[in-house]
Amino acid sequence: MGSLPLPFSEKPEETMKRNKINIAVLVSGGGTNLQALIDAQESGILHSGKIVLVISGNPDAYALKRAEKAGIPTAVACAKALGREGAEARILQLLDTYAVDLIVLAGFMSILSRDFTSRYDHRILNIHPSLIPAFCGVGFYGLHVHEAVLKRGVRITGATVHFVNEIPDGGDIILQKAVRVLDSDTPESLQKRVMRQAEWKILPAAAEAVSLKILNEENKP
Ligand code: GAR
């Protein structure tokens, strides 16, 4: 006699499927992009991934407080204290412990080694505060980007989310959003507008799109 068919939810292959991947967010500073990801998770914009860990490159980063407030586990991997290799080894160990599928660099100010990036090929996202390939690469980070934009006199800037490879800001582009430069802008006012109008929107959108893609690939019949 053949065995009875199992109800849908009890089929062994169905019980293996998960509906969220594990995300780690790496930060170094204020963490407004981390906050945008947390808010997106709470509002359901980010629903195919869950932030399971926040790692800071700086023990004093305010981003750590934002994570704690949201009930997300935190850790510090400080290159000044551990050296670059030591900090990367610590990060790799943490990613393994938390079974992380996707890494989001949200204002993380260290450049990751080729050894590190090759282990997470197309599994690391970064938000950069310009329209790549303009104003990017070594030396272009944080406020320096907006200073350079104003110095050059461009009328349109913006933000880019891209995959991270061994070339600083050189990986495949996922999303970009343009922002107008105003005559009255200072580096600080421009930074705020780029964050509000571009970064805080495209980073959660890209994190969701890539998380969903990873899930779909995993759940392919
Ligand atoms: C953001 O503007 C981010 O795009 C930039 O640092 C800031 C971090 O702010 N990242 C880079 O410049 C990377 N090259 P946050 O800590 O408030 O998210």
C-alpha cells in the first residue's frame, strides 16, 4: 500500500525553504543608513532579509546605539586595535557564527581586502554618496565626496548602491539616484540632501532586491 500524501506544509522539501536571508550591516559612524534599513525592515519594504548582526569598525560609532535600540546583536571589529587582517578575521568569524548570506556596507570606512571580497562574491553591497564613476575610489568617502562635487561645480550628484569587489567602488552597479546641487549648498547641506533624497531610499530597495534574488535562487525547483 502506498503512503498517504503529506499536506503541503509537511512536505520535506517545503520545510527546507526559508522566507528571509540573514543580513549583516557593517558601519563606522552615525548609522543613518543603518537606520533606514531598520525602518525598512519595520515597515516591510525590506522583507526578504533580516538584519541579524551589526558590526562596527569603530567602538564609538553611534550606529551601535541604533542597533541596540532595535534589538539587533552588535560587535566591534576595529582595524586600529586588531590590524586590518585581524579585523577581517574577526568579521569573517562573526559572519560564520550568524550564518550571514548578505553583507551591507552602510558607511563602513575600511577598504576590504581581495581575499575578503572574493569569499562573498556578489554578496556585499555598498552605498556610495555620488553617481559612480564620478567622485569615487580611494580618498572619496563621507564629506570629502561632497566637497569635491562642489569644487568641480557639477549640477547633478547623487548616490549609488553597488556590489563590492577588490576595486574600491568598482563593483557592479545595482541602483543609482540623482540629486540636484544648489548654488547655496555647503558640503554638509549637500550630504544631508543626498542622504535624504537618495541613500536612505536606494539602500533598502537594493538590499530587498538582492535578498529576494538570493532567496529565489535558493528556492528554485
Ligand atoms: C554615507 O553618506 C555613506 O554614503 C558614506 O558615508 C556616510 C555614512 O553615513 N559612505 C562612503 O562614503 C563610503 N565610500 P551614516 O553612518 O549616517 O550612514
